[in-house]
Amino acid sequence: MNAQGCSDAGVCSLNALKPKSETDYSINHFKIGASNGLADHDIAVFGAYVEYGRRFSKRFAIDAKLAAMTQSGNDITVSGLSDLYLNANYSTNEKMGFILGLKIPMNKADRKKDGLPLPMDYQSSLGTLDLILGISRQFGKLMAVAAYQQPLTQNGNAFMADEYPLGSKLIEFQSTNQFERKGDVLLRISYPLVFGKVTITPSLLPIYHLGTDLYYVGNHKAEINGSDGFTLNGNVFVDYHLNDKNNLQLSLASPFIVRDTRPDGLTRGYVVGLEYGIRF
């Protein structure tokens, strides 16, 4: 689960794609946020991001988000920039919207410690350039968002667990030398409940990883069994509307179902996040 409360895929960081209404029109928005989560192998994860967006018309908008991450556990602490997300949003009407996006990695997921490659669990990015496609549809108050994320490149990770000495915690991690990650599809379903200045939005987020991930042992390509399949996450967003332009959001997330094997290192037992946003 990433900093946005989603397991397995950067695609989860997409906004809900809700079209602008006639009475909710702002040219710019700016957001800053931070999160804390617990990953596999008792690794504590701290995330932060900044986001800027600009609306060019009622129908069309673009936004950019830059994220960073710190991972700490098993006597290892690493920090670094994660990814830059660039998204273009187009709303056909008040009920439907589309998105075209790119996830641009800030590193190749090739961080090392003492000369040895670290597993994906200690990389701040998947290290892949990803294409993101999404569509949203509103049914009354219910919002549904479907999205697809496909790596266009692979990363430079070279971690092999058997390179570490006996007694090292890292021999328990999944090897990901020349890691080849498959794509993901998701469906986010959310329903906002408004109580004055407070909006509580529970959300379900099923994700399906489209194939078995691969890594190399020498020149031999090996499958990572159990890396494909279904994940189900629960999210709750609590928004406090300070005024017409300023908003605070608390987010809580946890997975209900996870894949048998998560070699990408993105799974979180929980995520708690806080975000401040302003429109102007």
C-alpha cells in the first residue's frame, strides 16, 4: 500500500477524477501531504509529497505531484525522491471524466548498501516509467474510478538474497535481480457522507496484478510465484473544509486481501496520512 493508501500500484495516487461543477471553479490548486505506514518485514515508511494543478477550462486540467519516501527497519534507513506524476484530466460532462498520466521515476530502484544491492522494500521508487489511463463515472453520490497502469520500462534493481551472509535479515526478502513487473488494473468505489464542514468518504479499492513478475538468476528468467492476482484495500478519507478555498484531509487505509508474494515492496499493513490543500 503506497502513501495514498493503496496497495501494489502507483496508479492508486490518482485523484478521484471528479469533474468540476459550475459552482466549484478554481484555476489552481496546491497540496502538501505526509504519511506513515508499516510495510512487510516490519519496515516503517514515511512519505511526503507536493502537488500543483491548473485548470485551463471547465473540462480540462493538468496536475503534477512529486513524492519522497523514507524507509527504516532491520538496522537500515534510506531516504530519497520517489516519482513524479504528470496527469491530464478531461471531463466530458458533470458525471464522467478521463485521465492520461505518466509516472516518472526519480531513480532506477538500484540503491545499494555496503556494495550490495538492496531489495525493493528499501527502494523509494519502482524505478519504472509507467503509463496511466483512467475513467471515472458518478452515479448520484457514488463515485467509481477504473484505472490501468502499465510499466513502459523496467528498473535497475539487482538484489539477490543469497548474496547476503547467513544471519542477515535480507536473506528472507524476495530476490528481484533485473526485476520485470507486470501491469495493474483497479476499481475505486467511494461514497461521501457530508456533515457540515466535515466530509467522510469510505472507499473500497480492489486491484488486480495482471501477471506473474519475473527476475533473473544468472541468464535464466524465473517467475515469482504468487506475485499475480487480487488485492483488496479499504480507505477512509475525512475532509475538514476550513473555508471555500482551504481543506484538511485525514486518510486511513489498510488491506483486507493481499497477494501471496509482493516483490515490489509496496504493501502496507496500514497507512495514515494528512494533507493540506488550497484552491486559488
